[in-house]
Amino acid sequence: MAALVETMFSVRKKPWHGLGTVVSYAPDSESALELAGLDWKVVQKDIVTAGGGNVIQGFKANVRDRDGSVLGIVTDRYRVVQNSEAFAFTDKLLGEGVRYETAGSLQGGRRTWILARLPQQYIINGEEITPYMVFMNSHDGSGSIKAAMTPVRVVCSNTLNLALSTAKRCWSCHHTGDISGKLDEAKDTLLYAGKYMAELGKSFGRLERIRLSDDKVTELVNGLLPEGKDASRQQQRNIQRLREDMKHRYFDAPDLAGMGKNGYRFINAVSDFATHTRPLRERANYRESLFARTVDGNPLIDRAYQMVLAA
């Protein structure tokens, strides 16, 4: 993991195996840029052949000015969004006084992220749900610019970013054309955070009214974690272990004890499983992928949501 997380800061605690600079307060954008190690720029340079020094037409190298490292090869249509521009965008989007919870650099500077806590607080089903804004960018040409609002259940830090057909929570665009204009378009999605949270509250209320028997919970868990037809003995044991883990989070988690046996409790258990359970085989980019799902959404949680609604 150390090779993936290059630099970062975090407020109050160290995620990702203790890497990063910990601060006791949520800084403003100027301080966050420096604390996260993102106070560098991307410059575009011509690519030339090794022998004759001829310029290769149609392509540029994205180079970090701090150390000259090549972050990626892109077409000449690619438009750079600097780290400082990303912070300026979130400042403008969220308003004066925004404070950043974490930010950093992945894969040698090829990807960067910002996480800011929104000022609004929501009480849904008697619990505090805090919305955050995540901004992810890439400098290697491999991905688009992404911004998303994600709600977090404060008591256990579980993400509850359900895919709702009635309200959007994320936005993305490619590094081409008028970038500043495209960034402004993100407001159309992200400034409607209140609408998304209102629709999320309705969905939670609907889930709470769906009563689940213990047998139904087991059926749902087995459906979410199916066993392949040709599974080996070891694979069968692994799937069974994961199933028991998910059921344990539903039946035995102290923070869910007072919820009653219903769909809302099940979604929280699945979210806890998806957010905190280690995979059977932990790849080097496991935690990076897990964080990316904060923006893109977690398919397991969305599938559980649809299964409960159909129960």
C-alpha cells in the first residue's frame, strides 16, 4: 500500500496503514494543499524521439514540476486541472469557510483526491448522517474528473451512498474542452445535496418498514454472496466465512441492536461489511479501490438495497 499512497493528510487519525500527516483541525484550502503534499503543478512537454529528437505530433507528456517525474502520456486535446484549481473549485462550490478532512496523492501523483465535510447536518431515522464532498482527479489520462456527495453514518463511519433514481449525487467530465465551464456544471448536481438527503431519508423510512425474518436475512446474505457451481472446498469455506461475517454484522453489531429487524438494519450491516471487511485476497490497491467506491458507489450495497425492496 505504501507504494500507492504517496502523500496525504488526515484530520485526527491516520487511515491507510498509518500513512500521512495527521492534524487536529480541518484546514482551509491553502493549508490543505500544502499538508497533503499537493503544492505542485503539472506542465505539459513535447515528446521527442530518442534518436533524432523529432517531436511526436498529437501527444504530450504530463510532467510534475517539482521533480520532473512523468505522470502520463496524453493527447494534445487533454486539459490539465491543477491541484490548486481542484481546491479552488471546491472552495467556490461549497462556500466560504469550507474545511477539508483529508486529501492526498496516489500512485506517484498520477491520481489525487480531496474530501471536504459539508456544513449541513441531517438527522435521519433518529441518527446523525453527515454529507461529504469528494473530488477525484487524475493526471495520467486514465480517468475523468469526478465529484460526488456521499452521506456517512457518523456513529460507525459507514457510507450510505445509495444509487437513487430520484436524485443524483455525483458528476464527472473528461479532461477535454472548456474545463472551467465543465466544473461549473457540477454545481447542478452537487448543490442539490439537500434533495438527495431528503430522498435518502424517504428511502431509509421505506427500508425501516420492511420487516425481515431471520430466515429472510440468511436468504438475502446467501443471495449477495453466492457460491459458484464449481466452487472448490476452499472456496466454499471462504464464502461461508464471508456470509457468517455479514450475518454477524446484522445480528450482533451493538450500534444496530435498537433498530429492529428490518431492511434499514440490513443495509447498514451490508454497508459495514462492504466498508470494513478485508477481502479474502488483499491486493495492493485494495484500499484505493475501496475509497474510489466512495465516489462511484458500492455495487454490493446497491444490490442489497434492490433485493430488500423486492423482499
